[in-house]
Amino acid sequence: MNRLLFLGSIGLQEIIIIALIVLLLFGGKKIPELMKGLGRGVRSFKEGMNATDDASPSKPDDTSK
């Protein structure tokens, strides 16, 4: 598990250090609020992408020739 999807060569130790720094900066009570906001943002982004797909014009049907 040395390589995660897009993180390159970040290992478990680096992830733990980053998590500790985030915990120190924001505190234990603020982190759930940050995650909730992040989830809302991701949901809004997905809804926007789906709305863009629904609004795109459909391709003409070539089977009627």
C-alpha cells in the first residue's frame, strides 16, 4: 500500500502526520463540520454535472432513413 491512487509515493506515516496537523489546526470539534461541508460541495458538483448532461441536446436518430 505504498502507492495510493493519485498520491504518488505518500505512505502511511505521511498520512498520519498530515492528519495530526489537520487535527491541531482545526480541532476535534471543527473537523466534522468541515467534512459535512466537503460532502455538500461534492454533492452539489455531482448535481451540476448531471444537470449539464441532462441539458445537452440529444443526438439525432439515424434509423429513420
